[in-house]
Amino acid sequence: MSAAATEVVWILAGPGGRLEHRAAVGPSGIHLELGVDGTRTQPLEAPRGHLVPSLVRTLKIRPVKGAAGSVRPFPTARMAELLGEDQEARDVVLAELGARTAWAITVGPWQLAGINGPDGVHLALEDRLTPLTNTAFYRLLCQQLGAY
């Protein structure tokens, strides 16, 4: 990663394990290191402007027919259990929430975290889970990361 590159790190964790992905976004493009199985990565080059689609694809954000999530309390500090290395702890919290996966995106000081499940995407903000449509999620990422 060159000095002019911006580092983006994102994690997807679920019952099958935890994958960490990285991107170095520079003036000439994006160098991705996509987690394959927790120990290996697959390098990939992409043009600038493809960071948000790469995030959505690797976070497995998919349409959920009939998703009708609601705001619910959730101590945001518990995201550490969902995103950490302890599979048993993650499975317990995923089951409590009825979620398929948990994820986090970090770009410098900016971070966004949440879950995916049968009720769609929920952001973990201010000690609660807040539902968001896939379109609103994509737009949020474009607003925050569209320059990449």
C-alpha cells in the first residue's frame, strides 16, 4: 500500500467462520485482498469507484422478501462478540438476534457495523439495531465512500 492509499478493512462473520477483507484505494485504482477461508486471501485489482459494489457483494447484502425489521435495543459493544474470533460466542449472539451474519467496515476513524438476517440489514448504532433497506444501505455507503 502506498503512502497515498487509503486502507479499508471489513469483516464478515457468521456461523461458518470469519473473513477479513482489505482494500488499498489509491489514485490509480483499488487493490483488494479478499479473505477466502480465514487463512488465505485472494488478490484482486479493481478500478476506482468499485469499492462500494465490492463491499456489498462480499458482505452478502441480498434482498430479503418481506423484510420488516424494527428498531430494537442492542448494546453496540456486543458487536465485538459477533466479529471476534470466538465462534461459540458469535453463534450465541447470532442466535439471540436471529441473524445470519454480522459485519463491520472501517476506513480510518469511520466505522459502520451491523447484521444481516431474515429481517434484512440492521445497523448497530447507539446501543440499538436499526433496520435499513438495501437501497438505503447502498446509498449510505456511496455517501461515505463514493470517492473510493
